[in-house]
Amino acid sequence: MAGILEGEACFDWNDALKKYPRIRIEMRDEDVIKRVQKLCGGNAKVIPHNRSNPKHNTTYSFQVAERNAVKDVLLAVYPWMGKRRRQIIDELLNVL
């Protein structure tokens, strides 16, 4: 899970006031994103994004936005994240 989140996820804020940390992920592999979604707590809905251009593949996304769930996921993957991700995670954890 840490590898997928390191490469595919976005750790950011749900609003401009930086009050609501979240984890967002979007990718083409529906089976992988569903597994990661279950590991992150399983409450977030996986949403398909169909592309208007038939040459582009459908992608799937979900986000973790509930404070305790975000904190649990961030703490679980922190040791395996790279320097840049750990800095972002530190910022988010300071708010939680």
C-alpha cells in the first residue's frame, strides 16, 4: 500500500484554509485501487471516471477525508515514504 500511495496518491487539504487533510488517489487499475481503498478503511466510494476520448482509459479514484482515517493511514505508511512525502505528511499530522 505504501508504494502505491507513494507513487499515485496526493496528500493535500480539502479546503483553502488547510483545515481538512485528505488522501486522494486515482489510477487505471480498478482492482488495485479497490484493494488500497479497503486497506485505507473501506468507507470511501471508488468512483469511475469515463473519458470523453475513446483512446483514454477509464480511471478510478477515491479519497480518505475523515480525520481519524487520514491519521491512521498516514501513520501506517510514514516509515516507507520518501523524504518529500514525509514532509507533507508531517504538515498534515500537525493539523490532526
